[in-house]
Amino acid sequence: MKLLLALLVLTPFVAGKAPLMDMENKEVIENEYIVVFHSSANETSRNSHMESLRYVMRDSEIESSIMQQYNIEGKSIVFRGYAIRTCTRTLATILDAPEVSFVSANQAVHTNQACNRKDLSVWGLERIAKPDLPLADYYEWEDASDGAGVDCYVIDTGVRTTHQEFEGRAKFGYDATSAPNNPIETDDNGHGTHVAGTIGGTSYGVAKQATIIGVKVLNQAGSGTYDQVIAGIDWTATQCRSGTRVCVANMSLGGGASSAVNAATDACVDAGVFMAVAAGNSYGANACNYSPAGASLATTVGSTENTDARSSFSNIGNCMQIFAPGSSITSAWYTSDTATNTISGTSMASPHVAGVGARVIGANPDLDARQVETEVLRIGVTNKIINPGTGSPNLLLQGTCNLQPVP
């Protein structure tokens, strides 16, 4: 079981130095931090903090700026704070503020795509359509639970919304990588389009009638920073709260463990977003040591090959909930409206789970996000994965046909 972060509502804040966390990770960005308020810090105290901070920043030893501000409100978990670039002297002032719960180092984050590529059929959809090997040359699905009307947020490199796979069901949502007045409204890398195609493409997708919304947090190189990722999570949670049923989000990205990213992810789930995330591609490393894979409420996904063996690159451990096909997966690509590509990674496994989540919501629109995860895990098939790894669940995703309403 994952350990819940101590970021629960109704915990009173008290004076005392807040902890500085995640500084030991190898891709920490110098002088950049994510500041998280106590959940019980009221609006007045938070506003006072920000006003005082702007005054303190005038005397910073380096050029300082507030890069992002966050406000994710779930049913019982909240995540409020900001990202800042500043000097150690200003940081010390922030750590002494009684309304601050903790400060996490900002870090680099990347797609969870492996390098090997091989042209195969759409075997991932075949595999999750039946509990046993061998693979067939076909798979089945039913329109009734095909995710129609379910919003699926792809928090990634963006989405080529005009691709024929999406049949007009994809749209731009948000870009955290550019200036607000000049967003990049497409995918300049390919990873996000591939992920989106696995979630909801007409040929390569699990939920073939779902709505795809691109949330760009990674750049052309497939890299970004955690402050941008949290901004995308925040935007997604806000959009989903305005709807009438649970949404789906997928994060096929990762970096070193981040208390802030994990907390934001948990708050997003609590706000009504079923969140599938990639376990990471560090060849059998513990997924708990990465974010958002280590988030308590995310559905963390490892990768399998078409033989049901764990993919060699896949991370493992008890922060994972399920495995799904992730080796040599064909889907849409960004270079044209008809382009495809075959790539591998836990990045490719996670959107299979997101797609099944959308189908579960389509059949059960009254479920909340945690109940969606429960159902996705319930319909999986056990004891099929060869060498799942120490602490990993031996559970393989299922769910492209005959999904029924939960009693």
C-alpha cells in the first residue's frame, strides 16, 4: 500500500520551521522550489504570506519570481501553494512561515518512453480483451460503454488534435510551458499524441468515443519541470470540478520523488479525476522512488510484453496497482494527421488503463474517482504476469468489451 502524505484537511498549522524536501534527487533545479501551504491555512493567511513574500523578494540575492500558483480542492484533500525561483535567504524566510507545510525542490521531469521500437499489430488491445494467451488477430469492443462523453486529460507534450484517429473529439486545453498569451496548442514531440491515441483513438484506442483534452506540460524534447506539471494538474482538477461526473487523466511522465507532485496528484484524484500514471522505465527500480508514480491515490501502471512477461524496462514495487501492455505499442503520431509510430514504455501502458477507466465511467457515470479505480482493478486478471517483480501486483488490465454497471 502507498503511504498517504500528511496533507489532510483539518490539521491545524503551528509555528515552526517547515521541512525542505526532495533536495537529494539528481535533477533538482537550482534555486527553484514548490511551496505547499498547510491545508488549514485560510485565505487571509495565504494572501498575507504572498504580500509579505513579494516584499522580501525585493532584497533577494538573485532575480526572484513566482512561477506558478496552485489551488486544487478535493473533497477531503487540498493542495495550495506556489512555485518560486529565489535565493536561500528568501527560502529561509519561507520555511519559517507558520502557514507553510513543506517546501519541495523543483525538478526536471521527462516522458516515460523507452527507446526500442518494433512494428507489431495492435496487440495491446487484443490482450486486454481476453484473459488468456494466445493473442487473437482481432479484439472486440462495444459502443455502449466506449467512453462517450467522458473527458480524458492527457497531461503530456500536447496532442495533435487534428489527427484522424480522434475524429474531431480532441481539443487543446492548456499549456504550462509557454507564456499565457502565446500557448502552443499542438504536440511538437509526438509522445502526447501517441498516448492520446491509445486512450481514445478510433483504431488504436481503448475508449473510442471519449473526448481527448491536451494539457501540455512537457516541451519539444519531452522534458519539463515539476512546477509546470503541477500547473497542469491544477488546471485539470479545476476543469473537472465544473462537470457533472468523474474525469480521466493520464500522466505518462516522471522524475525523482517529489512530495509536492505526489500531494497535488492526490488532491486531483480527490477532486474527481481518475488518474493513471506510468510506473517509470528504470529497469526494475522501485516505482515509489519516482513521481507521480509514488502518489498514494494515483493508479500506477507497469508494462508487459506480448508474452505477458514484465517489460525489462518497467519499474516495480508496491506503489503499483496494475500492469498493462507497454512494449511495442502502435498509435497516432504527431508528424501528420495520418502518421503512426510504434514505441515502448510504461508511458504506453498507462493510457491503456486510462482508456479502461473512461469505459468504466461510461458504464457507471455515478462512480467517484476511487470507485473507478476499484472497478478497473476488479476486472483485471490475476497471476498472468511472468516475473512481475518484488512487491508488484500480479494483475493484468482487462476491459474492452462487455463492461457492466457496477451493482
